[in-house]
Amino acid sequence: MAPYSMDLRSRVLRDSEAGMPSKDVAAKYAVSRSWVDRVKQRKRETGEVAPRQQTVFRRRALTSAQQERLVALVLARPDATLAELREALPTTAALSTLWRALDQRGWTVKKNGTRGRTAAARCSDGASPLARHAAAARRGRLCLPG
């Protein structure tokens, strides 16, 4: 969205300085009251009313070549940690940047499916521990917490 024109800004300030409340100035020019207050505040604090410079966003931390290399590294070593991948990839990007690049491709952290089978035998029917304990007591069995 483009910033409001200098003409509009000067008319808003002229009406505000004439004693018109910010609410009425905002209604007259179809702008928000907060914008009118910000223009008045900026004029009071800095003496300027011109719009500030637009933000220039940074470029991507990973180039397309680095992203392709990251994919090749993951396919070659799927058990590598993000830190290991960063070391193998010539970049100073943060680990969160590497994670986002992988997440954009739909890759997730693989859960350990064998953990459930190798854990100690317990009542694991998906109910809460209290509900499992109550059900086990009704059946005359002891259910370990957890």
C-alpha cells in the first residue's frame, strides 16, 4: 500500500492545528484516527510530516543451489541433525532457517514408532491416568501410572 500523499498530510495537520479533534479530522478525510494522531505526533517530535522510507526486506539466507544441496544431504543422511547439515552445507544460516527450508518441502521429524512396543507394560488405552486407574480397580488389576 502506498503512503498517504503530502497534500493529505498537510490538510490533516492544518485542520488539527485549527482546533478540530482528531476523530472529526479522521472522519472528514476518511482515514483512521490513529493515523491522524501519528502524523501529529511525528510533526511534534521530529518536525517532519513526510512518509518514512519503506522497509527493504533481506534476501533469502539460503540460495536455491544451497537448498538443493540441503535436500541431497538429507537424502544421503536422513538421520543427520540440523547442526550436522549446517556444517556440511557452506552457510552461516540459523538452524531455524534450515528447518523452515525442510518444512516447506513437507518433511517432518520422524517419530520413534518402536518406543511404544519396547516400553514397560502398562495400561495404555489412551485414557487419562486417573481413568485408567479407576477402570483397572474395577477389573481388579493394578495399572502403573504414566
